[in-house]
Amino acid sequence: MNEEIDRRLRAAAEAHRPDRARMLARVQRGMAGPAVRHRARPFARSGIRIALAGLAATGILATGGLAVAAIVATSSPSPTVTTPATPSPTVSSPHPTSARPTPVAPAPATTPGSVRPTPPATSPSPTADESQNGPLWSAGSVDPRSTVYWTQSNLVLKTTQPLTSLTIEMRIVQTGGVKNTGTWQTLPSGDFTVTIQEAGGTLVYRWVLKPGLTVPAGSHEFAAQFNNGTSVRSAAGDGYRVDGQGTGGSASVRGGFVPTR
């Protein structure tokens, strides 16, 4: 059947004779007449519109993305790095300070019925019992810091020349409850032999300069300390004696202890 169709078509094609004159006439009419615009298919125009809309949306999205990125980059705070503070080293001054604290020795503990040593007054009271002989001058007084329970008897001795021999004796009357609590002197304690003993109702304090030593010229102080008991005591019967010897010979002074209050 197919072969029959092919045969007929071939025969029709061979029998066809085109009309050349009509064809030329139609071409001439087409060239001479107004140009005919062919309208674009609706689908083609819609495709163009869709493409343009897509491009516009893409541009808008791209622009918006850039704007958002710029805003985020601007508003996002940069992380703050906290560096721990490093303490500055303390630099010691190369120059030592001129003022240095003076160490204070703690007060020695006292036993019941005793009082720690107290230096005598630096100068005798105007009412002190004064005595003078040769190069020696002396004054005896009761220390103003004495109490009804405890007494310190002071002796100020001045010499205008060095002494190669010196003996000081203080005699304290035993009025009941009198008991030795110590001695004091401004000269080195190692230069003297100090003894305290009670004899004949009297407490005797004695300083004797050691052989080969010298007491320099100047003012020196000695003190005897003792408890009074429980009653008010009078120093009316107490006294002292000083015997010294220097290049100008020997001299002696004596006196009592006058209350300074």
C-alpha cells in the first residue's frame, strides 16, 4: 500500500507544471504593496515580559542583599578585647630616708612589791639639800614620781675635776616595810661596785669606784629605790655622804633628801 502511495505522489509531482507567470505577478504585487506587520504571538510577548520581570526582581534582590550586608557590617559591634591591667612595679628610692623609727624597748615586768628603775631628775629641786666642798657639789631630793607605796631618792653630784676615788653612801631609815627595789646611775654601772645591805635599822646603798678608773668632771646622778610598805613615809631621817679624791686632794659632801612636793 505504501508503494502505491509513493507511486501516485511521484506521478503527480512529475505531472505538475508550475505557473511561472502567476508566481511573478504575486511577487510583484507584494513588492509594490504596503508592508504587512506580523503581530508577535502573545506567548512570545509574555515570555519577554516574564524575562524582564525576572531580571528586575533579581536586580532588586541583589540590591537589597547588598544593602542588608552593608547595614549588618556597620551595625555589628566589633568584639571588645579586654587586656588585664598589669600592675606597675614599685620602684624603691635609691636614697634611704633620713628619719628612721627609733625602737622602743618594752617595759620590764615587775614583781609584786617592786618598781622598775626610774632615772633621777636631771636637775635638783630648788628645795633640795645642797652641799659643797672643794671640787664637789651635791644635792639630795625625793623624786616627785614617788608614791605612798614606793620611793626614789635622788642624788646629783657635780665635780669640777676628775676623780680617781669616789664612794657614795645613801642611808634609808627602816620605818617598817622598807625594802630595796633597785639602784640607778648615769655613769657606767660596770665602773662601780654596788652593795645594798640593812644594818642597825637602816638600809644602806653604797657605790664604790673600782680601782684604776676615773670619774670625769661634770654632773652625775645616782638614785636608790625602795618600797615604803603600806603607810605614808617621811624621809626626814634619810641622808647621804660622798667622799671623793682628785688631783687637788680629797673632798666630802653630805646632806639629806628633801621632798619636792
